[in-house]
Amino acid sequence: MAKWLGESLPNESEKGTIESYERFRALVEACRVRFEKTGEKCPAELTPQLVGLEGKRVEVVDKWGEKRRFIVGRSTGWIPCHIEIPTRRSHGGPAVVGAPFKSLQVV
């Protein structure tokens, strides 16, 4: 989010601190404000390997070696994420996990 907003990236030493969490919340709010002004959605939570594959059925082998198939969906809101839709009859699904994928193919 910081990168998308043109702000400096957090230091590794800040991880796990209250200050870091407060900065995270401020970044989320800044993304919301930008969305309200411009309609732009922050791509920070999208899975890079799946960008452009929304609506397609894919087979992935995730970073843990697990193979699965799903239709690539995308959540709504100002910070969307990719979701795993099990079948065409489904109305949603969980957020994509296990990236970066060891393999990915459209099926």
C-alpha cells in the first residue's frame, strides 16, 4: 500500500510494533480516501501471478506443493484480493493462499 501511495516502505525493525500497526491502519485509510476521490482501487492484496486471469479456471501448485483448481475471482472494495471460486455455480470463495505458486496453468 505504501508503494502504491508513493510513501516510504516500512523498516524491518518496525514489524510487530504498535507504531507499525498504526501506520498500517493509516495506509488503509489513505487507500480508502484515494478510492473515494478517484475510484482507483489499491492492488496491494492481489496475487501478482493471477492478475489478468480473473474469470478463468486455473490449476496451481502452491508454495507448499498442494495442487488445486479454481476459478479466479476478485473481491470488491478499495483493496481487493483474488478469491478461489470452486465452480461456476458458486457465489464466492476464500481468499487465494499459497502464492507464489510453483506452477500455474489455465485449464
